[in-house]
Amino acid sequence: MKPRSFAALAIITVVALVVAIATYATQNRWSQAKVSGDPLFPGLAAQAGKVARIEIRQGDKSLVLARDKDSWSLADRSGYPAKTEAVRALLVKLAGAELVETKTQKQGRYALLELEDPSGKDAKSRLLRLTDDKGAVIAEAVIGKKRYDAFGASRSGTYVRKAGDVQTWLSNADLDVAVSVRDWVQPGILDIAASKIRKLTLEIPGEEPLVIERDAADVNKHALVGIPDGKKLKAGAGADSIVRAAGSIDLEDVRKRDGAPGTDAGVARLEGDGGLAVTLKLRKDGEASWVSIEATGAEGDAKKTAEEIAKKAQGWEFKVPPYKADSILKRRADLFEAS
């Protein structure tokens, strides 16, 4: 190749490379300079240690977190333990949140950013209020929806509106402000592998108890005991799904068991390896399903497991999805084909 041709080709290559880099930088915002603005809550970083309560409200739902020295709990759920690390993470994000882009001031467009009045019945916005131990407000804002990848790959922002202000903003903080209980606690209450459950007895008012036992040859299989002559199980009505449902409980909400309203729906008694015994008492309160859990273990791993369950469940009642209760409390009519 002639020197002149080589030089021309080199210039074209350099130009193409510069254009490619410029295009890539434009399309990948993480390569841009840090986006910043005025603090969402000026001075919050210095006052974070004074925050004693965090209130979150959305429509008719609410959640209140309260600090006790170095730990946090759900103040409006009788002090059920919260995940302290989740609360701290929120406070750190709030202290560092900055207002980087003005958005609409028109109330009719607030809903597009999920920044409408949080007290509305179907509101998606959430009112966040931080107070000290005397009830004085340290910080307050309406939190809207996230804008994913707002500032480049894996850098989300959140729409916000200061309380009493018509101006809405895009903040550079990825704020997780949920009114759901399970987002602030350890949701898993019970987790026993089906292979570890030797026997399950279901007791439903007005029904003859159902007994399910583990297969002696295969610990991963269970079967109903004493199927009446002439009866046939419905398609998909296997015992294994009942055992799995009873052995795994995640909460949606929590309350103190004593004095709680509701009517008995049924009891599931699990007998596990090593003498582990777990009793699930299910109740209905309106359309909601609630369960309380008791556990005992003679020794070794069974005793350890029972103590771990009791630490999380003793004295409490947990709201579970209706499908979970239905998956456990199977009636004979649910399992057997009609004669």
C-alpha cells in the first residue's frame, strides 16, 4: 500500500473511532459526569442520628418504623422486629438524595409520576415522614415512581415532591419506600423441606382428619393414608403439594396473636425427623387468612429448629395469601372424585 493511501486510511479510521466513542458515550449515560443538584433534605445527614420514627402512608395503608437504640421495629405492629439494615440503607439514600431535574408543577399530571395526593384511595404515591423522639418533623416528602436507568446503566432515579410544594423533581436517588410489611422484615417464618416431614395431619372443623405420610422408600414422596374404598383422587390432587405448602410460610403482615379477631379455619400438624413437631393454626378474619405457628423439638437439630421457629413466631399471628391457606387446608371434596 502506498504511503499516501495508508495515511488516508488511518485518518478515516481515527475519525470513525471518535464518532463511535461519542455515540457510545451519548447512549450510555454512566460515562457522563456525575449528575447532581440541591439536596432533597438539606442537613439530613447531620440529623440522621436523631431520626426516631419513619412513617410511610399510601391510601388507607400505613407503616411506622421506630428506633430503639441500634435496632428498628414496626411500631404499628406491636414492635415486631424490622430489618435494621434496610432502614439504614433508606436513611443513607435519603441523606444523599439530590434534586437534579425539575418536572411538572401541574397537579393534573402528578399521577403520571405517581406523585398525586398519597391519601387518595387508589394512590400509588407514598408519603414519607421522618420525626425525632419528640415528634418533630425532620424530613417529609411525597415519593413517586422510579425512573430506571435514568442516569445510565443500573443508575435509577426517583420522582419526588416536597410536602406542600407544587414543584415535582427527578432525584438521583434509587429510593425503596414500600408500605408493604414484608419489605421491612424477614418474611420467611417457616421453611421445612418436604423430605424432612414424616407425617402431616389436617384437621378442619366438621371434617374427618386427613393424614399424609412420607413414603418409606422415597423421602421426596408423600401419600394420603386410608383412602376410602371406591374413592379416587382427582387429577392434580397429590399429597406432595399439601406437604410443601404446609412446610413453607412467608408473611404478608403480622399482628399479636392474643385477642386478634377471627374464626378457626383448621389446623395442620407436622411431624418431622428427629422429633420435630410443628403446629399451624389457621384462622379467617374477613377475607384475610392468618396463621400462628408453634414448634417443639426433643433434641439435636430438631430442638434447634424448633427454637429458631419459636424465636420468630411465638406470640405472633401472620397474614398469608388466601391461596396459601387453601393449599394447606384441603377438604375431602377437594381431593376425591365424586362417587
